[in-house]
Amino acid sequence: MPALMGILNVTPDSFSDGGQFGSAEAAVDAALRMREEGADLIDVGGESTRPGAEEVPVDEELRRVVPVVEALASRGVPVSVDTRKAAVAKAALEAGAAVVNDVTALGDPEMAAVCAAHGVPVVLMHMQGTPQTMQRNPEYHDVVSEVCAFLVERAHLAEAAGIHRVWIDPGIGFGKTTQHNLRLLRHLDALVGTGYPVLLGVSRKAFIGRIAGGEATPAPVHERLEGTLAAQAWGQGVGVRMIRAHDVLVTRRAIDVIAAIQSA
Ligand code: HH2
């Protein structure tokens, strides 16, 4: 059964749930609720990577993330830190984070050494371009083989740097059109077939809104739950090992039903 990663965005501007928490305590309460609802791990992020998002200065990201990681880790909650900055990863690991989730797949030259020194698992995600530019005009010759080749190459680089537990993630919505996202989902078996455990993040993403409402009038974020569950179920059927989701309770129930069917 895939693990369930609950999303905790301590940002003012995340695409679907930014600006929810006025304090670290409120964020911690939300994380504890997600644990009760069945999250195995809480993914704490202090910088939105939505299309067009500005980079957050390191001090500000540290201020958002570290107190929350510390509070959760001290309560025994497994935490991953969603960051592309080695300095933030380092501080979060020192505060008790157990996993690094890097949407740039070790883009920061210091990141591999920080993760290796702490001996933690690392999620390597594919993105074309940067959040600022990625949705302008994403182009691939063959999106599935290019994403696969990139992830395997970064995984080998991570291993060579001393990271022993590597996860890969196709980066749904990161420099991809609706069709690119759909092709990656349709051929997710290619990623699963690499042998690296695959994490899938489709929760509330724009391609789901575009399928529901059309390219010109995508369904709003709060109308993407059914599509999210459908895409996650597809991924689980293909063999993904972790699902990253905002709506933990319903995702938990869906994962459990599919797992029960798979083991019957
Ligand atoms: N998606 C988002 C952020 N981090 N990490 C991984 N590994 N995979 C993903 O698909 C992924 C991710 C975007 O979602 P969210 O955190 O809800 O939004 P924002 O970046 O606006 O905070």
C-alpha cells in the first residue's frame, strides 16, 4: 500500500491552500489533524512552487518552516521538508525532519552533501524550467522517456553522492501541459519500472481542473477532489509507493479500499 504524505503549506501564496495559518501553532494543529486522518508523513513547505511564484529568501523560508518542523518532530510526527534550498533542508533536518523533498532534484549544489550527511531519504522531482517560467511553453520530444531519463540520471548522481534512499517523482504540473501530464500518468509504469520508489503528486492540480471545466475555464481548486482521487487511484494501481495529498481523510479511505482489492 502506498504511504500517504499530507501537505502542509506554511506559505501565504500556495495555489490551493496558501495563507491558511496565522501562526506555527495553527499549522502544527492542522498537521496533527492530518496525522489523525491517516497521513503517514507530513510534508512541510515554506515556498510556493506554483506557476509564476517568486523565490522566497532563505531567511524567510527558515522562519516559516523550522518552528513547525521542530514542533512536529518533537511530538514524534514524521516530517519531510519540501524545499529546493540546501540551507533550509539542513536546518529542517537538524530540527528533526526525516525526509527531504526537493522539487529541483538536487539543483542546489550543496543539497546532495547535506542529505548524504544526514542519511535521509530524498525525493527527486522532475521540473522543466523554474516555477517562474515553467508553464510558458513546455516542450518535449517524448515526455515519458525524457522525464524517466532525467530522474534516473539524478538518482545515480544522488547515489554517487552518498544518498542511499532515493525516491523519484514525475513532477505533475511542473513545466507540463495537460497532455504531458496525462502521458506521464498513462505511462507511469515506465517510472515504476526503473526500480526506484515513485511518489505521485496530483492533488488539486490544474490539469484536473482543465479536464473538468475545459482548458479555457478550468474547474476551481475546490472542485478538483474527485479528479484528484481518480488520478491517485490510477497511480496506486500502477504501483506508486507514496501519494502526496491535501485531502488526507478521503485519500486515506481511497488508498485503503484499493489496497484491500489488491490483496484480495
Ligand atoms: N507539488 C507541489 C509541491 N511540491 N513535491 C513533490 N515531490 N511532488 C509534487 O507533485 C509537488 C511537490 C505543488 O503543490 P502544493 O504544495 O500544494 O502547492 P505550492 O507549490 O503552490 O505550495
